[in-house]
Amino acid sequence: MRLLTNHKSLITFLALFFSLPLSAESGSGAGSTGATFLEIGVGARNAAMGEAGSAWADDVYGFYFNPAGVSRASRKEFGLVHNNLFQDVSYNYFGYLHPLENVGTVGASVTYVDLGTARRTTIASAATNSYLDDFSSHDIALALHYARPVRSFLDLGATLRFINEKLDNKSASAVAVDFGAIWRPPVTGLSLGVSLSNLGSSLRFVRENDELPLTVRVGAGYKSPNRIWGLAGDMVWVKRQDIEGHFGGEVWVWPEHLALRGGFNTGNDAGSGATAGAGFRWDDISVDYAYTPFGDLGDAHQVSLTYQFGEPRSLPGGTVKPTSTLSTASDYNRVEPPLSPLAGSSLRPLVYVFPFAYRSGEPDGEWIGEAMPEIFYHKWRRQGIVANSIRDARITVEGNYWIVGNTLIVNATLKDEGWPAKTFQWRGDVSKPFLLFDAVAESVSRELSLRLKI
């Protein structure tokens, strides 16, 4: 007696197939692999930007695009994704990342695709069939992740993944690894990423072996100095498929709170390839939404919920040491007598400071980021080393800050000719910000005087 599924099972299969970024029918590289659910991009932010994520993989969803992206994450992070594909097919993801002092970042994730239920029938004749029962199918991937900076301009990461697919009472399993790297060239805001994913064993159903969808991503991303807008692009090759282009961008129309996003994915054969979405952030919680049209198959809607918690870790460069009023992650962050005036008033402008980005805290803390450049310039302007624009500067200072309870935390990076040269972190009482500002300016001034030999 031969068993067949009804029309619903066929629709379910086609819906999942065309919801993936496949182009297997469009070129000479046509073919297929198993575990195609591994080709579904993770996270509404990335989906809204056309899945261009290899150079921007800096959150809990970035494991999918490039495991190196989370190496500089500063806080613990949970992420949840629910993606209604088509019919009763749903995609779900849970991820967690945990920064470790001076070691890197570890993480774990679970991906679960519910293919719904289908009816099993038997053909009694060429014209009739009878209903037997329903059966269900699902795919699951369990992964562990690790990433760390190996140089001031280079991050590396890796993923170990266990994969299982179940179709009725049959199942197949495989083990795979991912590798990734992110390079930060001497151009402020620019990052380049490359990753190799799904390198591992085959899935075996009964007698047939299905290879995993080996994937190579190469991409670039650029964020404006004030982090208000950014653009990203990836070229993606999946085994036995054509090369795809993924492009997108975002703009924070309400800085640190509301972002609008758009993109284009050439791998979406069923729709126009256009994508859109938005993100809303308040304090430690972010909600992101992505919309992807698939033509006659309908539209896909994806929602991500992200929660950050815990105090930011110290960035590479030292350990936190308490002082009478401050604690620091920098050898230079000590409240000491003011430096002697810097010599060399005849020097051409050399230094430019960007406004510091406000990461989280009460809305009334936003003024601090705008005030930071003037705090530095107040010390340096009389020495004649302040650049009128970034194009005049050899050295730049950029950073960000948080307010956690009664604590103000400031991170800063000093770059020389575009290369990160020194990283600082300061902590202090939010009710006494100017005491912290003095420590910030003194520390950076000391490093600046050593670097410029003045």
C-alpha cells in the first residue's frame, strides 16, 4: 500500500522552499542540499535590511551571519525570534550571549522550524484515496558560539552546531561548524566580514545522504560617525546555487529609540526582493519587525525581541580597579594633578572628537554625548591641536556611554590614523558627572601627549 500526502503537504513544502533565499533553478549551478532551514536568516533587523549581516553581526542574532561579530559585545543579551512563513510553517529562534572579561564572548542558540501537520492518505485506485492519519515534521539546530578580538582591528569567531530533521517517524542528524572574521580597516565606521557556515557531516534519511548547505559570506558595512545611519552589503554563495547579493541600510529617525530599515535580497525568487522594517528600543529592551513579500505565496512577517542586562564589561585593555570615587578599566584612568599645558601651539590641527553615543538610560542623559567633544576641546584648543573637521585629523576619539542605576559608564577609543590605539573605560556617580569628565579628559590627554610626543 503506497502512502501519499494530500495537497496541504505539498503546499507546506513549497511554502518552505520558496521562503528560503534559494536560486537553484535560475542558473547553471542548479541543485539542492539538505537542512535548507539553515539558510533562513535570523533576526528581524537583518531580515529588514536584506539579510546583509556578515560585517554587522554584533548582536545575539549575528551568530548566524558571522560568529566573530559578537566578540566586542559589552552586555549580556537574550534574543527571541518568531517568523510566520506560510500556512502553518513557523520559524523560531532563541539566543543568548555572555561577554567574559579579557576572554571574549560565549553564546548559545536554538533554532526550531515547525513544518506543521500533513494528512497521510492511501490510493485505493487511480481516482480515489482515503484518509489514514496526520503526521508532523520539524527541524532543529542547537549551537554553541565563541568569539574574541585577536588584534585591535581583527575579531575571530566559531560555532559548533548539532542539526536534526524529523519527517514523520524518520529522522536524520548532522554536526557542523562555522568560522568567521571581522576586520576593521583604518576608516572610521567601516568593517569587513567573511564567514564560512555549515561545514560538516551529511544528513542521512534511510538510504540517502543530503549534504549541508555550505555557505560563504563576504560583506562590508559602514556606520556614520554619530551612528545615526548605516549601509551594509553581502555577497553570498551557497553550495550548488548561484551567488546572491544582499543589501540594506538603516536610519535612526529618533536616535537610540526608533530606526527605519530597508533592503534588497536577490535570492528571493518568489517576490520582488525588497525588504522593509523598523526597530524600537527603550532602555534595555528592543523590538524589531521585518516585512518580506513573496509574491503569490504571500508575505512573511518576522518579529524579534531582545533584552540586554548586566553592567557593561570592561573593554580589552585592563581590569576594573576601584578608586575613591571612580573605577576604571584603563591603566591611565587615575585622578591625578592636571597635566602641564601641552607644548607646540604652532602644530597644525591633529585631533577630532565625535559626539559619544548614548546606549541606554534615562532620556535626560542624552546631553552628555553632545558635551563630550567640548570637554576634550576645552583642554586642547589652546594647544592648537584641535581639527576643524575629521579630514584634518590624524587622531580621533569616539565612544559611548550608559547610565545603569546611579552609575555612569563611559567607553572611549583613541584612534591614530584610523587604527584603534587605546581603549578606556570609566565609571562614576551619575550625580557627579563633571568629576568623571575630568578623569576622562585627563586620561585621554595623557595618552595623546605620549602619542604626539608633546
